[in-house]
Amino acid sequence: MNHAVADAEIARTLPLDQIDVSAPDLYVRDAAHAYFARLRREAPVHYCRESLYGPYWSITRFNDIVEVDTNHKVFSSDASVGSFVLDDTTLNPVEGGIYLPNFLGMDPPKHDVHRQTVSPIVAPQNLANFEGLIRERTQKVLDGLPLGECFNWVDRVSIELTTMMLATLFDFPFEERRKLTRWSDVVTTRPGDGIVDTWEQREQELRECAAYFQRLWAERAAAQPKFDLISMLAHAPAMRTMPPEEFLGTLALLIVGGNDTTRNSMSGGVLAHHLFPDEWRKVAGDRSLIPNMVSEIIRWQTPISHMRRTALQDFDFKGQLIHKGDKVVMWYLSGNRDDTVIDRPHDFIADRPRARHHLSFGFGIHRCLGNRLAEMQLRILWEEIFARFSRIEVVGTPTRIPSNLVRGFADLPVVVHA
């Protein structure tokens, strides 16, 4: 019996109160879908009593997730009551590590002040300024790929393109840009997951990150304001007195948001076209479909699997009593496969109607700040791919990272054909 069949059988027969969709090994095998399907059918508001992260509620249906995500008065992101992810120890450590408060871990009004400080860099009028640079870099990266030879798409394309963009947003020293990739991986990992071995190592690397950025902060604060994220933070009146850990937390959020999500959509899109070759041919014959296809990639991949809230009061939600202080997890990955809202949700359909109606960017006040930039990066990438290649062939099993937060790839072996 192969893993997929075994997982489907376990998901079908396991007692509901024993289902734990947070187990990282499910995401290494990409095996969570069968468990989510069971929960959507039988227990859409599901309580897990025991997990690596303690007890938590799972919200798995599309419309229920929207309802929780837009009700910050009951379901809070405030770091003082709980983390905004399931794993408290990565962003609000209880057994070691370093505390990383940021505006995803805030409720209004403080959230609004922090978000508005950095939002101008991804405003529509500024995105046009990035398009030529993104295209030039994308062309250079794709032109440098070896034709007919196997290579890791994640490293050669996805990481390289997103890290260059991130370095531009921060005005970060370009030759050291891979530090941003490393720090992004360290922020979202637990020790033992293949990135760092101990909490002490994780804390040391994040403190190195903090020291590096604090030096850049001091330089930008002493200079005339420029249009990069560090300058925006350094010159914003509301942010000048930001404690060091909050500065690091804000940077960590911007690094992860600008790196992991787009890079894993870039890789997921290649896998989607490999698994659904008719869709490649469809877009190759009509490239006007690319913007719609990009939205479908982001839905199908769902680069962030979940976000978490904490109940501020006892609350009856869909017949289940959620108690004050309970963890409430919105599984975007499940909502994006809800067949009561999305037709044929497991299929990748390039010309899907209403393709932008998905959960990958979240809803409400915490909706992804850089969603339009991510869409533009992906659009340009696929425009340049279809201009060069007849096919991108996945020639081995993708290696997925052991995370229930970032749905990502470490290795995607491919061969590109001119």
C-alpha cells in the first residue's frame, strides 16, 4: 500500500477526536488533504485535544474561515494573548528562542499604524516602478538555466528571484542577499526540522539578523529618507521608539512575507503544470490567461497553510463552544479545497472563473500586504517562461519542508526544454 492510499484509509477510519492536522509529517508527504476533507464533512469546527502545540480548534470550511478572519474583536491576533500561528514557540517562545512581535500579532489600533507605515512600498502606483527591474532579472535568471539538464528549480529560480526582490525592497546589500533567505527559513522553523538543531542556534542566528538590520536602521535614520522598507520604519514618527525585539519581529514578518510565499508559489506553479499538462498547453495557446492562471497557482499551492487566532471570550461558533483563550486555527489550505465554494478544487484550472476568490492572502485587516506584488512577480515569471520554454519537466519527487505553516519546497528537480 503506497503512502497516499494509506493516508486516505487512516483519514477515513481514524476516530474524529484523534485527528491532528497539525502534524508536520503530513505536510512532508503532502498528505493533509484527506484529513481536511473528513473534517469539512463531519467536523468543520474541530477540537484537537493533544498535539505538539497543545489543544486547538480547526476551522476548515471556506466561509467559516472568512468569518473568523474578519472578526478580530472575538478572534484576536494580539501577541499578548497568543501567537498568530499555531506554533507558539517559533514567534512567541515558551521553551527557548527569541520573541518576535510584529503587526500580524497586533489588533487595531496599533496594527493599523504599523501596517500603514510600510504599505506605500507596495501601493499600486509604486508597483509599476518595479516591473521593469523584475522583468530584467527574471529574463537573466531564465536565460542562465541549463537546457536539457536536471537542476533544482527552487534554488536556481524561486529563491533567487524572490531574494533579489526582497533585497530591493529593503535596499539590502545585494551581494549578501542570501542572508535574507536563510533568516526567513530560521524564523519559520523549529529546531530539529532540518534548518537549525537547537533553540540556542536559532536564537544566535536571529540575533545576528537583528544586529545586521539595526546597523542598517542606524544608517538610514541618520540619512535622508529613501523609499525602502528600512528607511520607512526608521523615519516614521510612530516607529522611532520601537523596542529592538519589535523591530526584529517586523523585519522577520516582512522577510517571510516577501520571500517564502512567493518563492513557494513559483515552485508550486511548475509542479501544477507538470501534473496538469493540458493547462500548460491551454496557456501556451492563449497567454492572456496568465494573470488568471497566476491566481489559480496561488490558490492551488496555498503557500501559507494556516493562520491562528486566540478567542477573547467564550463564543458559540457553528454550534461549538470555543472558550476564552483557546487557539483557533484557520486552515487556508483546507478552505481552498472546499468543494461547496470552489468547483473541482483539487484540479489546477488555468482559466478557472473567479480565480482570485481564494483564501491564500487571508481576509480582513490582516489580508496580505504584498499580494499585488506577488501576483506581478508571478505574472512576469510565467510570461517569460512561455516565451522561452516548450515544457518544464519535473523529473523527480519534490522534497517538501516539514512545516504546517509554510507549504513549501526544498527541492524540485526539473529539466527545461527550449
